Amino acid sequence: MDFANQLKQSIDILAVVSERVPRLRRAGSRWVAPCPFHQEKTPSFGVNPTMQRFHCFGCGEGGTVIDFVMKMDGVTFWEACKYLAERFGIPLPKRSGDSDAKTKLRAGIFEAHELAQRMFRAAIGSAAGASARDYLKKRGVTAALAEEFGLGLSDRSGQMLARKLQQSGWTPEQMEATGLVSRRDDGSFYDRFRGRLMFPIQNEQGKVIAFAGRALSDDDQPKYLNSPETELYHKRLVLYNLHRARKPIRDQDHAVLVEGYMDVIGLAGGGVGEAVASCGTALVDTQARMISRHSERVVVNFDPDTAGANATERSLQILLGEGLHVRVLALPGDLDPDEFVQQHGAEVYRKLLADAPRYFHWLADRARLRFDMRDAEGKLEAVRYLLPSIQRLRDKFERAAVATELAHQLSIDKVFLLEQVKGNAALRPGVRPRTDIPANEKLLLREMLNNGDARRQLLGRLNAEGLQLTAETRNLLRAMAAAEDRGDGGFDFDAVAARVGEPERALLTSLIFADEGTNGEQMIPHGQASNLDQALACADALEKASREVRISDLKTKIREAEQRGDLAEAMRLSEQLQKSDSNRKHLRRGRGIE
């Protein structure tokens, strides 16, 4: 058995998924939740612990525990295997020297960032780091807090990191791929970050994948300089501090979304650990989805200036589009979150956080400031302004309730606003379950997928010629037989799915993520019979039905031969009928039916 199969069979997929998708709940033999890979209200994402698979019937994502980590973290196959092995204490095999170039490159970029982080941390503790330490002290960042967040200082000369990488044997192409250095026209390299306070940006496993550098001098522009996108770092897939904030978000059942790195650090220093920030870019849907994996609730607390208010408006549309329950905290005194905590304390901040109003109250206040609500034209402009945020709500009752409350707050005609909301409500696609496979065949396939005894007892019988089965069922049975014959203990979903086409794979997925008694169909009367007994009874029923079809067909052909006057053909067919009838009686007596 190869290492990947060992991981898939040794690790409980439910344990891994539940860490990332906290709203999982049991539904029969599987677990369901809203999908972490796309926006939805009704759960279409499922985990089958028995088959060690996950699948979403909405977006189609699915696979093994390795596939789940690859998709969630945006990593390669080997990186996902390495993470799972380390997470669950499974020894890693020695890798061959011909591992793929992409994985090698990513591993090298990780190493370069670890090297840079050590250098930046050492520099801030040296004599050269005095100005950076003074700045942090003025901002209320203690030495312990600076260490916790890994804050550092980049070398002002702009040569130290580039020289170190060259001395370590890095090629020019590898150095450029890290995003930590830049190349001059003459081919020489210099450090991207020079004389800046450095904020390491980490992925959800806590590994440094990028940096943000804040200028310590007014002469250095821009104020913040971020890493470019690399093989490891994609801004839309990262939220600053999420790896630390995951547990506090779940404990508090909400996230706090702020604008800047210092806001996150200042709140954490005051005991508010559930704060996250986008990394030098406007919030996007993938980042909102990352929050929704940990809580359905988010409080937006951006800076109080005009830019912060505009960013709040944009973020609301994204967050509502992902189905999150959103509140907006506007701090008094025109203070940023970290400044407010430093001046007033975390307890006062927590109280304001708890009392933060729903987003539509904040939008109503914005509408009153922006439009003249004394005339019809101003009210119409306010409706146009508010409508997108109401339409983003997925639940029609919530849309109606919010519209009613906003109409009251702004003295807008309620009926008019409700008509606008209703007329523009977005349609959302549903999931169509398969219903064309007979219930007996579904029960048989499910049991044989899950039970080696069932496969051993039934594969030979069900792959016999003449058995009346749908094409998909027959193809799956043949694939099961081929997977079983491998004899390497490797029978699983992948071994079967690799041998069939898309219709069979779709059926296979629907079977392992459906509850017993799929779609409420009556399979067979079974009382308290075990699943295996039910499967055997299903096989008996299928064989009986198939024999009856064959006998009926023979009788029809005999009559047709007699009508044609072809007595020889009629006699030959009659012998087949007699033989079929004899075999049927023999089988019935052998199973104790007669």
C-alpha cells in the first residue's frame, strides 16, 4: 500500500473536516454542513466517515482527506500529505530525488521566508532596531506581543537577505520566485523590504508565506509595502491572523473584521483575539468564505475615516453574499480599533462590540447623510442605495423583515420597498438528486461498497449473464469485481471510480452520501433484518424478477414460432423454458423457499 492510501485509511476524515467546517451535524450515516467552497444557505456538503469521502452536490467538489486539505489550503498533493502526516504523527517516507518541480519550488520559498523571518526578528532586537522598538512602544505593543506576532525589522542597506540567499546557492530564478528580492536591470539583486517594520503573514497552518513592511520614516513611500503574489501567497486566499483567531472566533461565535495589521495586534493585546484583516487589499468573496467556516457572524470595525466607511460598504456586499450575519461597529472619537483599546480598555470595547447594530442600521444612517430624505427623489435614491444589500440576503423572510424595518426608519413606503425587493430577489440553483436507479439496486450497491462480506457473497451472482440491471449498476458491479481482485487491500471509492465513466461516478457519489432508504423509497420489507440480509434478499428478488422476465420472453417466442409453423424452433425454445423452470425450482429449494 502506498503512503497516500495509508494516510487515507489511517486518518479519520471527519476529524480533519470538523476542524475547518465547525457547523457539521450528523444526518443519518453522514455529516452535513454548508459548503466551505461556495456560497449556499442549504447544506449540500457531506462527509461519509465510513467511505472516508467528502462531496458537495452544489459545486461538485469532493474526494479524500488529502483532496480536502489541498482544496482548503491551496497546497500541492505532497504538501497536503506532509501536513496530515505531521498532524497525526504518521512517519513520512523518504522522498525520491525526482519530486516534481512545483513542490520543490514551494518548499524553497517556505525556507526563504523562514530565513527572512529569523533575520528580521534578530534585527529588531539589535541596536539598529531601536527606532522600530520605540514606534511599537508608542503604539502600545509590548515586547511579548511583538514576539507573539513575529514583528521584525528589515535591513536598511537592502543587501543582507539577497546576499544570504546567493550564498546559500539559490539561482536567480529561485530568488525572484520568493518575492523577497528584486532584480535590477544589470541582473543584480536587492532586498524588496528595506528599513521597514516587518509583519509576517501566515497561512492557516501558521507558516510564513509573505510579509508586509511599514515605513518608519516619512520619506519612505508607500506607507505599507506588501509581498507580491507568489506560488505560496495569493492575497484573496489569506486573512491576516486567521491561524491564531480560529479558536477565539469559535469561542466567541463571531469574527471581528478590521482594516490593518496594527488593529489586529492592538485588539489581541487587549484580549480580543478574534480579529482578522485582509492583507493590503479590499475584501473578496474567498476571504469572506474563510470567515464563514468558523462562524456565521462577523462584526465589521473599519477605521472611522471616509476611506474606512467606503471600505465598510464594499465589504458588506461581499459578506452578505456569503450568507454571513453582519453587524457594524463605528467607534466614537474617530479612533482606530487599536487606539480605542489603548485609550479606553478592552472591557469598554467588548461592550460596544456586543451592542454593535445590524448592518442595515448603519446603512440607513449613511443613506440619511448622503440623500435628502425630505423629497421623493432623495427617497428613491436611498432605495436604490439600500436595495443591493437587502437583495444579498438569501432568506426571503429576512429580506422582507429588513425591508420593513428600513422603510420605517427612513419613512419610505413599505409596500413600494417590498415590491422592489421581491422583484429583484436573486434566484439560486438547487440540487437535483438522482431518482432513476431502482431502490433495490441502490441498497445492494451501498452495502457492497461498505461490506467486504457482501461483495464476496454477491459479486459472482450479480455479474451473472441475464440478470436485469441498469447499465450504471452493471458497470459499477464489474468495477467492484476488478477492484476486489487486486488483492492488495486497496478496495475503495477511488479503485472503483477509476474504472467507470462519469454517470457511474455520479451514482457512486450519490450512494455514499445518501441516507439509508434513499429519497424515501421503499426498498423491501425487512423488519429487523441486518443490512447484509437485506442485500441478500434484494439479490434474490432481482434474480427472481430476471428469471420471470426470461420465462415470459421464452413463452412469447414459443407462441410466435408456433404461429409461424416453425415447430423445430418452438421445441428448442420449450426445452430452454423447461430448463429455466427446473433451475428456478432447484434454487428455491436450495434457499429453503419451497
